[in-house]
Amino acid sequence: MPPLAGDNSMANGVDDGDGMRVPLYHRIYLQMREKILAGDVPEDGRVATESEIAESYGVSRITASRALNELAAAGLVVRARGKGTRVNPVGVARAEPIVSSVEQLVERIRRMGAETSVRLVRCDFVQAPPRVAADLRIPSGSPVQRAVRLREISGEVFSHLTTHVPADLGERISAEEMASGPLIGLLEGLGIEIDRAEQTISATLADVTVAPLLGVEPGNPLMRIVRVVYDSTGRPVEHLVALYRPDRFQYHFSLSRVHSPRTGGHWHVDDAPSDMTGS
């Protein structure tokens, strides 16, 4: 992690566009918050210490401590003297499941691919982060293909997409292909039958890496979608984290109640189009 310039936690922040400065400790908080929500933390849930954060980011321990305190205030970590700081397992609320068909999902993705353009930022092989590995059901640190792409409509970037696929599949997809269309279509081109997907929608804040790519300021709100796609054998074949500018993207769907004697019912998505709107 490159050090953040300077160590005046207030004066050396990033301009938010209104003449205000984002403090260094808050920039660190945003980056650590994103990693926690993405599950990119050690399997034991331990968060970096003040000393480790100070060394990694090139700041003082006071600044590092303020970042950890902000994480604790948000309910994302628990700090205990002598025991360090660990991720709070109940820090993220779980929503009631909503059921839809994979055909609707694939159709929406294909339509979006046809109506937008994609720009490939990065395509390489890395060790799977803990959360990605767990969702793909592979050992932590296993090789996976990672791709970072931006989607544009009418020349305006509206989404930042990070995908991970198991290495044996990624080896069959070139960087040129990753820049040509939706990943689900490429997987189907390999003969993989997409059977189902699990998707979570939440909100997050733009960090200092994503913000310039989306053309927003660090700390601006973003829509966050995490999706795991499975083939007909039940194997996870894709892990996606999508970040959207809410001023350029809307996710609209209608719901109906499906009753079940066992569970009492769940929500079913009747129609879930994704609408891209101009700023």
C-alpha cells in the first residue's frame, strides 16, 4: 500500500469538491471499510494493528488509531485492550432473500452489454482474497483470474466492475475477450451452463482508488452489488463486485409475495430491469 502524502490528518486530506478536505484517517477508514465489507480480511478476522496501519500507509499511530476508532464507531470492528481489533461478525445486517430467475439476470446483463461499452483496466492472475475464495469454494490464496473493468454509456463511466473466476476457467479467457463483452457470455461460450446466482445490493463509499476511475470524489456514495454465479453442477464460476454511480445508474424491480408452508413465504422478483440514466 503506497503511503498517503504527509501526516497531518486534517490538512493533508483530499478536496471533496466543495473546498473541504477529507482527513487522512477517514481515507484510511474508507479503504479498510471496503475490505471488511468485501471479506478481504484474514480468516481469523484480525484487523491490522495501529503500528501495521501506520507503517503501511505512512502515517502516525494517532492517525491509525482514529481510523480504527471510526471503524469501531460504525460497528464494523470490536477493539479490546490486549486482544487487538477484530471484525464484528454482526456488523453487517442480512436482508431477507429475494428470488428471481437466472434467465432474467442473464438477459439484463446481455442488454446492458449491448447498450454500453466496456474499458478494461486490468486483467491478471492473483491469489484469491479470503472472501472471494470462500464464495468460490476454493482454498484461500488459490490462483484466480481478476479483471477490473469500467462500463460507460454515452461516453460517461457509470460502473466499476471487479470479477474473479477460478484459474482453470480464467486461463481460457483472454484479456481481449474480457474487453469485448459481459463475462457471463464469455463463460457460456466455454460451454458452461449458468444455473443460478446469488446477489447482494448495499451502499458504500468511494475510496481513493475507485473514485478517480468513476470520476467522483473519495467518500462519495456508491451502489455496491456483489454477485456469485453458479453453473449447473453447483460450482461457483464467477465472483463480481460492481460499484455504481447512483446518479448514472438505477436498479428497478417489482416484487410479489410467494407463500411457502415451510418458510411462510419469500419475495419473488417479477421484473428487474437495470436502467442507465444520464447525469
